[in-house]
Amino acid sequence: MKLSELEPNQKAVIVEIKGDLDIKRKMLSMGISKGTEIRMIRNAPFRDPIEFEVRSYCISLRRDEAESVIVKVKE
């Protein structure tokens, strides 16, 4: 499942980051790495950007950036 497909308040664990080196580097600099738990907080009014909570802080990602992150939903 892609990170962009999460519903509000849904939690997941990051499985893989796809894309070029720049995208991977950006995600790592924001604390998004394999094995990290992430929670989707909300979408902006037009569904872009998306707000997430990762490592106890909030970040916003564009939808196309969030589509490059593969996650496994936590139940």
C-alpha cells in the first residue's frame, strides 16, 4: 500500500522508499526510513499536501512524494 492511500488516523510501518536518490534523501532527512511507524493525520482541502506524524513530530508531504513510500498498515 502507498503512504498516500492511508486514511486519517491510520497507522502504518514503512516498508520501502521508491524513487530516485533525491526523493530517498529527502525522506530520510525528514525521518522517514524503513521500519518507522507513521500516522496519517489529515489531507489538505484539495487532498494535497498530506499531513503525517512520524517520530513524534508532524510533516507534510505532497501526494506524489507520499506515493513513493510503501507501507504496511498496522492493526
